[in-house]
Amino acid sequence: MLKYITVFILILSLSGCATFYNPATEKNEFILIDTRSEIALGSDIDKQIRNDLVVLKDREMQSRLDSIGKKIAYASDRRDLNYKFGIIKDEQFNAFALPGGFIYVNSGLMNAASDDELAAVIAHEVGHIAARHSVKRMQANLGYQLLMNIALGKDGSQAVSQAVGITYNFIALGFSRQDEFLADKLAVKYSRAAGYNPYGMVTFFKKLEKDKKPGLELVFLSSHPPTKERIGRVEKEIALGN
């Protein structure tokens, strides 16, 4: 036990003040993985994503994604990142965010969504990043030695490998219900602030429910809380004018 306490104190002393107020969650939070380390980890995971999946190089689609994405990022609670957006060649309706500001949207989702709807989806993913959901998930799952290496800037192949595994896991399974509801709430906030209609999230949910096709997995919905509950919460948030 003494060894664990010593290591914990060492991390704190070398990584500086790890407690800060996060405007996205409206809470004081304890974060050991700093922004520099988060970006480095995200970059490594991004390389793995690009090796495993087909990333489209469609100028028109990319321009649309970048234009909307940059507006959302600028309106978010976290502007210390250089957000990067990519398009996965996949007809499944899905989008996901990596640590450090990397966001991917499937081509099927982009083709199905209006600009307001796409803005809401991107804002949801930016919300995960602003709330540092993936960072907190890694903190909870990485061992103390690997966490210390990250805090000290010694990322190492083992830490990166485990971080990639953890990230792939929550991409596939989704975050907790609480995290997803918060990302939806932030999506309303960021969409409105960026000049888009926040009701785009509701119309997108309803469109997906209406246009379900046999054999087409709606990943964006299936890995998240029940759609009707999400719609109800989003509509209440919009009515509050937040």
C-alpha cells in the first residue's frame, strides 16, 4: 500500500495541479493525463484507426464535415485542441471521438443527415472530448505504472497498446448512460452556439428510427441509451434554452 501511495504522490508532484474546473461537466475534476499526453495518445490511436478502417478522401464530403466541425469546436467548452475530422467508408450510422480531438463520422451517417443533424452528431462527439470521457475511462482502466508513464511523458508501446484497446472497447460498446446523456446535453449547447438548430439531434434520431432497414445496424443508437429517452431529454434541454 505504501508503494502505491508513493507512486501516487510522485505523479501529482511531477504532473502539476491535476484538479481543475471543467465547464463541460460543471465540476472540479481530477485529471492526470494532460493535454499533451492526450493528444499523443490520440494520434497513436488515430494511426491504428486509419490502418484498420477505410478513410474516404472525398473533397466535397470532407469540406462539409470540416466546415461544420470547426464551427462546433469553436463553440465548445474546449478550444485547446486542434480538432481533426475524418470520414469512415461505412454505411452504418455511427460516429466516434478519440482522445485529443480526433473525430470520425461514417459516410452512411453523413449521407443521411442534414447539416443541422450532422452538426448535432459532431457536437455530441465534441461533448465527449470536452468532458474528457475517454481520458477518464483510460485513467480508470490503465494500471498505475502505465498511468505514471503517461503522466511523465513516457508513453511507451505498452501504454499506447493498452490505451488503443480501451478506446476500441468504448467505441464498440459506447460510454456510460450518464456520459451519453451529458454529451447529448452538450450537443444542444454547442449546436445552438455554432448557429445550428439543436433540434437536429431530435430529427436525426427520429429519421433513424423511421428509416431502419433490414440488416443495417444503427450503431449510433444501439450502443447508446434508449432512443425515446434520449429524445425526451434533448427536447427538454432545448426547451430550457441552454
